[in-house]
Amino acid sequence: MTALAEDLRTVADGALAWVDAHRAGFALGEDALAVDGEVDLSWKPLGELAQVCATVTRLTEPADPLHARARGLLDFAWQETHEGELFLRLQRLEPFATYPLEVYAALASAGLRHPAFEQAAAVVARTRGWRLTEQDPTRRLGVLRAEERCGVHSLGQAPPGLEQTWLGGLPEPWTFGRDAGYALTHVVFHCSDWGCDAAAVPPVLVAYLTDWLPPWLDTCLEAGMWDLGGELLAVAAVVARTTGEDPPADAWQRLVAARGPAGEVPLDDRDLGDLAAGPGDADGERYFLHHYHSTLMAAFAAVLAGARPDSPPARAAAGHRYGGQGAPA
Amino acid sequence: MEQSGTSTRLQAAVQDLASGVVSALRGGDHAHVVPPAGTDGEAGDLALAAVRVLGADALLPGLLSHTPPDPAELAVFRKAVEAYPPRPDAAPTVRWSHWAMARTLRRADPSSAEPPAEPDTAWLDGATWQVLTHQLAVLAPLALPGEDCAVHRLAQHRPVDVARGFVRAVRRRDWRQAAGAGRWLTLLPGVPDTVGLESGLDFVELMGGQDPLVALQVQAARRMRMGARG
């Protein structure tokens, strides 16, 4: 096993083990169905857990311990939703909210489905009002992908609205910033069905990302933005599944070095001192909130980067159109 | 204390000199930017050292406008070339910068001595795009239309890497490096269009242009782009 392959395996194993050990942090809690419940602290983390684990199970062999762990976490997430029943109840409370469908779609992509919810979602999704829900273009893309996964409609070759996103408009790469970064990573995740269909990313975006990911990644990691850095590593891995390029070894080394004692990855370097100083807080909610997403993203990126490429070598040539200029990171 | 005072005064002299070059590049006329020779003592030493620090770009306005240099200006430039030969252990960028001055002198005054042999580019073999861009930005005076030297040829093979370095420099708010890289990008074939170089140069000037060393590179890049179009 190469040093890079070892790094990828170390990150994936450690991150998913930490997530597993802290699965209670993803539990929905009492206010999951409350009208004023905090979705970002309940349904959102659970949906993110489900999404990452769905991809991990699809890209790993059943005999791989990572696969079994991800499968176990998916079952846990499904149980938290009472095997999908809570989505139906959530929809009755907020029929035109899109997040129930978005979270459900992550579970559905792993084969965990609730037909009655899908039928109910389709009724709502047929309205003009649903289709006219005002959302930023990247989120809209996510909702369309969720609808496709739930059988509401088919997304087709070119996702509508792609050109309205920051990435789809091919902006000057030096205008990249934190918000643009999170938008672009999600455009790639939605286009590629969270890494499972890398070939669905339009070639023009693959070429653009091949050119500009290196400086974005370099500057995010240098600034200790581990969460966005992890997402960009995942994007690089999606792109590499088409181009056949090697993962950026030095970027991965930096992420390995940024991990906490149990394999968890911090959101960023801010507040880390405070978090470490708090006695007995290492298992606390603050620590969880500062680590869960970046740790999930690290596992996601590492599994994607370590998986076999989708493409035959003939297509890989497209990734080397500059004669292998420079180191990727 | 004295040393840091000298260093501050040298930096100020370099900034003044760069401001003069920027004005001349903006005006398009050949204003004299190199201070007259004959100033003795510390002021004269400082002026000479400033010319050495700025390097070949001290004569850039005349070079780009194909205007014959002023003899007095040329005399100071020549003195700076002769007064600061690179030490045997000098960094490659110092050796190249001196070579660029000797070559500029020869171009401006064909009666001058032949420039020394080109230094090598071995130190850039296998350089990461980050290191490459940093070193090229330091050697921005070599980024000239029609230039044919080993550094130029090396840069021509790595346009995407230099463009990545430009993006990195802007993200890190390293305006001097961004401006130097931007100047190289105006000359390199194969730079991806998506980099948006014209608005990128405007942005670098907006954010860092109050530093004459940034403004100089941006102006040089603009003049060379205009030249390429005309």
C-alpha cells in the first residue's frame, strides 16, 4: 500500500469510527417534530450522516469493515426516522418545506424507502408553488436531485439551473471565497449524485475544476479551513474519477495532521484551544458540533479518493491536457 | 538600529523609483525615472542600490516605448550593474536579476559589454506551482515581449501552474506576487481563459495598487497586453 493509500485509509477508518462512537449526537431528539425545532441541529446532521454513509456503502465492497460500519450507521439513521414514518408526519406539519424530501432522499439512495411518503411528496411536488419555491440555485439543484431519487421526476442529462450557480457560470477563480466554495462543492455533489455518478459532471466543469482546485485547496488548508478543505478534496476525488489524476498527496498529509486524537477532523482551527481546554468537554455537544460535519466530509472524501476510478484509461488522458503541469496541490 | 534605518531608506528609495516608472508607463512618454548620476555620499549610494533592487525594470518605460535612453539615466543604470555583481553564492533569482540588467543595458546601449552567460534554471526543475510562481514573480523583469531566455522558456511550459499561482497569491492577498504573476500571464500561451486576467489585473491594482511595486507590474502587464493586441 502506498503512503497516500495509507493516508486515505487512515482518514476514512478514523473518521467513520469517531462518527460511530458519537452516533448519539446524530439522534433526532424530542423536538424533531416541533414547529420551531432547530432543523440545523436535528434533521440536517442526520441527513448528512445518511448521505455520506450511502456513498460509502456504494463505493466499498460488502466485506470491507468500512462498508459494514456505514451500513450500521444507515440503519441507525433509518431507525431514528422510525423507518421513514417521521418524514410523513413532518410533511403533514410543513407540506411545502423541502428539507424532509432532501433528508429522505439520502436514505432512499441507500435503499431505505417509505412508499407512502414518496406518494405524498409527489402530490406536493406537482404544484406550481413547490416548483417556484425560492431557493438559491445550488440548493435548488439539490432539491431536484432529491426529487429524482424519490421518483418524482427524472433529472435528465443537464441539470436545469446549473448555469445559475457560481460554479456553473465559470467565474474568475480568484474570486473564490468561503461561501462560493461551499456552493461549488455542493453543485458537484448534486451533479455527481454524491460521487456515485462522476461521469454526470459536465466536461466543461471537469476541465475548470481540474485547473482551479489546486489553489483553492492549498489556500483553504493553509488557513486551517478543514471542513471546506475536506469538501474540496471530495470534489477533487469526484473529478479524478473522470480524469484519472492522482489524489493530491500533500493535501491529504495536511488533513491527516489536522485530525484530533480519535480520528475526528475539526471544522477549522478557531476555538480549538477553548474546546481542548474545557475539562470533560471532549465528548460534549460543542465538541461534537465543531467536528461532526468536517469528520463526515473527511470520510466521504477519503472513500471517494480511495475508490477505483469509474473510467477506462482512455478517458483519463483528458485530465493531462497540460502535460502533467505542477503538483496537484 | 542604523542598519534598519538604512534598510528603511533603501525601501523608500525603491518605492520612489518604482513610482517614477509607473508614472512613465502610465503617461506613455519617456520620463526620466532613474535619478541623475553624480550624487555623492549616502544619497548616491542609496539611489544606486535602489536601481539594483528594482533591476531591469528601471529602464522599462523606454524599452516598451522603444525610446532611446537618456545618457545620464543610462550611466546610473550601468553603474548599478557594475557596482553590484552577484556573489558566487548568490541565489539564482539574484543571478538572473543581474543578468537581466546586463542584458537590458546591452539592448539600450549596444556598445556595452556582452551580458554574461545565462544562469541555469536547475533550481526550478520539478518546482511545485507555488514555488514556481513565487520565483517567477520575483523575476518579473524577465517577463518581456519577445524575450528568449531559459526562465522564459520554462514559464512557457507551465502556463496553468502560473495561473494557479496567481489565484493563490490573490487569495493570500500577496499583491506583489499576484501582480508579478499577472505580468507573466500576459505573455504565456495556453493560460485558461477562465482566469479572467484583465479583471484580475484591475482587482490586484484596486487592492494593492497603492504599493508602487504592485502598480509597476500591473502597468507593465497592461502595456504588454496593449502591445500584443496592437
